[in-house]
Amino acid sequence: MFQLIYSVEGDPVGKQRPRFSRGRTYTPKKTVDYETIIASKASQAMGSSEPLQTPVAIFIWISHAIPASYSKKRKEACLNGLDWPKKPDLDNVAKVFLDAMNGIVYKDDVQVVKLRVSKRYDTDSFVDVLVREELP
């Protein structure tokens, strides 16, 4: 069974809504830049492997750095899972990852049959991703 694991360091970015200008639609630069970083990391992790054509399960763990302005007590609560990051929205981060891996890790995101996404506070900001074949 095929399995792929990789990480993207830095603050997670959620998929932003398309923008409209002078009658045309475009994706905001922040989203495009983050998708490019994800695609690069996914491509490195795939190596010479071709995109999967089988059903896949995807697990995404989003870690946010605890803000420096938080009190010692609140920082401790964050690390113990008693406080949760608010932004960006969980589903928007998942969407940017699914779109960025399209054509690299799998042929099309219609192959995603399982998706598990979670977010938490940590000492640093990063996103860990696991993709595996979901064979019968």
C-alpha cells in the first residue's frame, strides 16, 4: 500500500475566495504562493512516482504557534489542548492542500474518499500531511 508523508513549515494559509477585477476572476496571491509551496513539498515527497489513480485517504494536522502575547498560564492551556486556534478556518486549509496536491499526489481530488483534518497549538507553525491508498 502506497503512503506519503510530508510537512510544510510556517503559518498555515486557508484557501481564499476568488477575486474579481475588470470582468475577470483571479486567485489571490497569498493562496497561489501557499499552493506553490505545498505542491513543491508534495512533489519532493513523491519523487519519481506517478500520481495515484486509486482512492486515497488524507490526514492533515495543522499546528499553530502560540502567540507570544499569551500569558504563561494561557500558553500552558494551549499546549494541553484546552485552547484552540481560531483562524484560518479548518476547511479552507484542507481545501488549499487538496487543490495543491491535485495532479501531483493523485490524478484528481475526486479520488479522496476519506479526509481527517485537525488543528491545535504547538511551539511552531507547520502542517503535517499523510496520504495513503484506500484500497478495498
